[in-house]
Amino acid sequence: MAGSDGSACERAVEEMSVFTDVIELRIDGIQADLNVLKRAVGREEDRASLSKIKVPDPKAFGGQRSAKELENFLWDMETYFQEAKVPEAEKVSITSMYLTGDAKLWWRSRLLDDASANWKRIETWDVLKKELKDQFLPCNTSWVARESLRNQSIQGQCGRLSKSSALSCWM
């Protein structure tokens, strides 16, 4: 009987050893999963801290027929979209919230005209940019720029002439 007790005890020790090995393997697997989760949570925390940075709202556009005003508005909106990670599908509706005055009136009229005439709606940022430029950029932008340079040049020459005329009076 003593021999049978010894073999039962040996079997119990062997089973306990196998059971311990299985538990250790499971613990190693759980530890590996935990490490993966910790890394993922760490990345989420990094993203969350980055998303806490407030992106300043762009300045509204009131419909001034000025290339400078419109181009600055479009630049500000693009920067805002990029930094706020705005999806392409939302850019048109978000931009419409930053239109005021004549620009808002144009936008409302455009929406009504599109609906009543069965025209294709403005649904993409690129199309909206083109429409805003067509509507609010002066048609003669290049002429205005050339005239401005010409006037500056003439004023500069007149300024030099008056100085030289003034000097000749003293001589």
C-alpha cells in the first residue's frame, strides 16, 4: 500500500507541475496582451492631449470684393480644416457658417437657386472655393495690380522730382 501512495503522490506532483506550466503560459499571454493595451492607451492619451489644443476659429468673410480679403479667408479656412482635421464632407457646411453680410446673402440665394433650378449643389470644398472666387474676386484683378504698381512708380518719380526742384530753388 505504501507503494501505491507514493505513485499517487508522484502523479499528483506531476499533474501539479503540468498545471503550473499551463498557468505560467496563460500569465505570459495575458502579460503580452496587457503590454499591447498599455501601448495603445498611451497613444490614445497622446492623441487626446494633442486634440486638447484649441484651433483658433477663422475670421468670417463678409463678401468684400477684395482679392486680399478672399484669399486670406480661403487660406484661413484651409489651415483650420487641416489643423482641426475636418472631414472633406463637412468643409462646405462649416465654411458656410463663416460667411456674413453679402457673402451669406449670396450663399443663401445660391442654395435657393440650386434647389429651384435643379442645379447641382455645391458639395465639395474645391467647387465652393471656385464659386467664391468667381463671385467675389474683382474681374480686373490683374489690371488693378498693374495700375497700383504704375501709380506707385509715378508717385515715386514725382517725389524725386519735387525734391530736386526744391533743391534747385535753393541754388
